Amino acid sequence: MSTEIFQLTEKLLQYNHLFLKYYQEGRETGKSYDFHVVIKPFANEVKLINDEWKSAMRKWLTTTNHKHLHLKQIDTTSEHIEQLSIQSFFPATSKSRFLNSHRTVEYFLLEIIKEVNK
């Protein structure tokens, strides 16, 4: 179970870095992406991993004891990931809101990695 959590969390961290990369590229270059060719397939790919991660995390948290990880954080992080997977392609998205969500996701995913490695 811990191996699965670790691998899914690592994958979401990679996606989170991509979100920032796409967002910064869009803001710097004004580049726009085709919704049906780029955005939707990417968001669907992220959603599959995100849903799998969320389910695995819920099981893991109910079977183990972690005083710094809570179910609400999993739900919030999952929602942020879904939003970021789409917002990253739209440079008009509020920069502070985007970056705050990005940092929140990054922090929580790194905390999970720390817990799994204990």
C-alpha cells in the first residue's frame, strides 16, 4: 500500500510541476492551447491518477495512524489538482490564487512522501 501511495504521490508531484510550467509559459508567451486536443486529454489523464491517489489515500489513512494527515486535506488537495490541471492552460487565471493552490498541493504531497518514508 505504501509503495502505491508513494508512486501515485510522486506522479502527482510531477503533474504539479507541469501545471506551473504550462502556466508560466502561457503568461510569458501568451500561448494558447486547443481545448479538445491538449487541455481535455491532459486533464483527463491527471484525473485518473488523482482519483486513484485519493482512493488509495483514504484507505491508507483509515488503516494507519497519522496525526498530521487528515481526510479533509486529501479532498482539498484533490480538488486543487483537478482545478490546476485546467487552470494551468489559462494565463488569465489569477496568479496569486494559482500559485497558492500550487504551493498547497506541493506542500501536502511532500508531507505524504515524508510519512510514507518513515
